[in-house]
Amino acid sequence: MYTYRAPLRDIRFVVHDVLDFEENYRAYGREDLKRELLEGILEEGARFAEDVLAPTNRVGDVHGLVFENGEVRTPPGFKEAYDRYCKDGWITMTADPAWGGQGLPGGFSLAFGEMLVSGNMAWRMYSGLTESAALTIAAHGSDALKRIYLPKMIAGDWSGTMCLTEAHSGSDLGILKTRAEPRADGSYAITGTKIFISAGEHDLTQNIVHLVLARLPDAPAGTRGISLFVVPKFRPDANGDAGDRNGVVCGSIEHKMGIHASPTCVMHFNGSTGWLLGKPNEGLACMFTMMNQARLGVGLQGHGLSELAWQASISYANDRLQGRAMSGAKEPGKAADPIIVHPDVRRMLLTQKAFVEGGRVLCFLTGREIDSARLNPDPQARQASNDLIAFLTPIVKGFLTEAAMEVTSLAVQIHGGHGFIRQTGVEQLMRDARITPIYEGTNGIQALDLLGRKVFGTGGRSQQMISARIVDSIRKFGGLPEIAPLAADLGRRLEQWGRLTAELGLAAKNNPDEVGAAATDYLHVSGYICLAWCWLVAAGVAAKKHAEDPSDDFYTAKLVTARHYFSRILPRVDSHAAAARAGSSGLMALTADQFAIA
């Protein structure tokens, strides 16, 4: 069984050396966010993740949840960990000081968030949803709603959810049926049933605040007729505390493949009292505040699980004795050599390492842009950061979660038969990871968002914008001898990406099905190229550090892993580009009935 250890050396490398968060904060006027403070957060966060959260991960998976009489009991240790999380102030870290928060930038918190996911992904879902719901109320709520809900949610006394999906509608929110009837006192009666509601019922907090999408009586059809409502489990009393029950009932919880310790609930709203959040019929736009953050959070989940799978794999590969090295025994005093001597095991380990360490740069890079979009004094720079975030969000969510499936699957493979049984724990990682390509918008939806809205919807400007950023990095590091071949390769891939984008754009003008046919492969092309960008920058920084201290194996490993990514993983772009160009005709050639021919 593996033991999680926060990868502080690599997190520091990305935060300080590759992305230089401290210098960025200084440029934004946040001189208080010095390296020493950031270091302190990382070190204490690592202790919390390792000592408090990680011990609950296996317990949560095995014990699961108890559902009785509409109530959910979380696994042993979960309540204690949550209380500690709140008591130590972690839950208030990025919230507005006006409502009890510490006001730290949200982008940097991704480094802490990674450790929470690796410590216990299922547990992290409770606090993560609450933070996103509070952000949505802060962005769109009236002063009255903010005064009632934000202090309680930011302190962790009340938790939050988002309630979108209905059994008949799935991702097609335009056909949802939940109703909102106006009342004389300005509130609304919310009636309907929502499914797949994470943390919809639990015993960690005094109250649960649901953000519910519903239709007003005179609402237009489709997504233009959706409004957003705040619907608490207990109505606030005159003092702002949890008062009477509010007609919100958990009907059941799902029995799932993974994340066993996170309740996925069927929630019934039976004339529940709700209050409008934002403007009538603009609920989907308000909810996207939460959904966009959640999508980045899901990408971080994929990355955090990948880190855990990598740690389990490298530990096992060094300990497991099996066979002899083809070049001769490496451990002649033992019955066999450790499996890490075998080239195919090395291939799997290096592939894991490449996805994990490159994915960390991509996640934290997106976090740095989030901080720029909120703190940068230059309005043009803020807009550029917002544009970059919009482009990267479906890649972080879609590509890194697909990578998590590969990395966790490789962990099972490296463990062999022991990986397929529960004893080692790696099969849990693969089960937990499987939800990440599905929820918060399936990866097919992310792919359509990327190609249809972010690329074609901007006339290709977004792809050209990020390409320009990559060209800047090629110019910055391409002159280093160790980096020059990688820079040249990435330059060729950029040209390939541009040609593919133009060709698909022309095809889509003649046939809209071409967008859907090419979208998933285009997302993969984009993901592999963006990860190559991250590796180019990381390798360039490592090359400079290595020149200063050739004896430091950390930087040697960076350069070797970067070369592995470029030589063995980046060429996957060719097959995905070919598939994207194949068009829609082959996919649409069969009728629905012809698929079922025996």
C-alpha cells in the first residue's frame, strides 16, 4: 500500500522557478505575498494533506457512506478532518476579507488544492463545492444574500452544492423542468428533482446551501429561460442561523464505481423556499461562474490522482523483484532484480512522470492567469488573461482527465496482478479517476467548447493568441543547446496545429457535423501541444539550473523526462490530427437502425 508524500520539491520548482508567482504578485501590488509566506502555506498544506487527509482516503473508499431516513453519514475521520480544515483557516484562504476570508489569490491555491486531491479526492469535493458556491453568491448575489450566506459558508459552517442535472435532461439544460413559483414575500417555491448532486446531503456542516437551476412561470424555452436560486436545507432564522427545514429531501444516493466517500444524491425540492440569485432568466450565465471554476477543479482532480498513481508506481517498481535485466543482473545478491530495470517498465514510469510534471505546470500556469485576470492593473492584460483562461479551461479539464485515466491505468499495469486487487490501493485511483472525464461537462462537451466556441467562435484568434505565447517561449529558451531540438520540434507542431485549425474551419463551413466529428481529436492535439509548451519552459529553466549545479539529479531528471515527452508522447499529435481530418462522413454513414444489425 502506498503512502502519499506531497511533492514539495517539484511544486516549489513550478511555483518559484518556472512561473515565479512572487514576482507576479509584486507586479500586481501584492508585496505581502512574499516567497516566505508562499513557502509557509505549501509546507503547512503538505502536513495537512499527508497527516490529516491521506489516512482517511482508504477508509472512505472501503467504508463508504451510510444513507438512512434521508440523511447521509460520512466515513470515519471525515468530520474530524473537515473541522480541522475549518479551524486551521484553510477554507477561508482565498475568500474576500469582507466576509471573513483571508484574501489570498485563487491561482496560487491550486498548489494547495493539488495536495488536497492527492490526500483524499472524495473528501476534497465537499469543501471545493462550498468554495465555488460561495464564489457564485459573491459574484451575483444581492447584498442581503451575501450577508446571510457568505460568512457562514466561508467559515465552513454551511456547505454548498450546485443542482443542474435532471433525469431526463442530462447535459441538455435547456429542457430542465424544475419550477420556481413567485411568492408575495419575494421568495420562490422551488419544485422538482435533481440528480447527480455531489455532497447534496451529509453530516459535515450545520446547513447545506443548494444553488438550483429552475424555470419561472413566464420563462422562454431553452437555456434563455433558466434562473438560478439559493435554496438552503434549513431556512435562515432571524439571527441568520439554520432554522426550520425547507422541504429539501435527499431521496437516495448513488452506488458508484468510485469516489465512494462522496455522496452523489437525488435531491427532491418540494415547494422549497428559494431566493433568486442574479437576474431572472440569466441563471445559466450565473452558474457558469461556478461551473468554470469546477471544470478547472476537475482537471486538478485528474492531475492530483495522477501524482498519487505515479508515487505508488515508482515505489512499487523499486521494491518489486521480478526477472533479471536483459543487460545482466543488477542485484546479483537478490533472487531477482527490481522491475524498474526493465525498459518497458521505464517507459510506463517516464510516461506517468511526463504527464504528472507537465500537467502541474499547465494547472499552475492557468492559476497564474486567473490571478492576472483579477489583480493585474492593466485592463488589456486582464482581458488577455481571461481569453487565455477561456481557451485553457477545456484543455485542463478534458486533456488532463484523459491523461489521468492513462496514468492510473499504467499504475495498475506496473503493479501487475497486485494492481488488479484492492490490497495495493491503485485500483481505487483508476476507479476514482473515471468520473473526471464525465462530470462538469463530459470531455466530448469540452472538446466541442474548445473547437466550436473558443476556436471557431473567435475566428481562430484564440488559437493564434496561445500560439504567440508559445513562440515567445521558443525564442526565450530555444538558444540553449539542450533545448534547441525540443524548441524546433515544438515550432513544427505549432505550424501543424495552425494548418489543422484552418482546414477544419473550412470543412465546418460546409458541414456543421465536421465540428463534432473532429472535436475530440482536436482537443487532444491541443492538449499535447500545450503540454509540450509547458515542458519546453520547464526544461529550459531546468537546463539553466543544471548548468549552475550539474550534480543536482532533480534537474537531470527534468531534462530526461522532457526528452521522453517530445520523443515518445508528442508524436501522438500525428494520429489525432489524421483522425480529425477524416471528417464526419464515415461516422454518419450508418443509420441508427443499422448499428443494431445482428
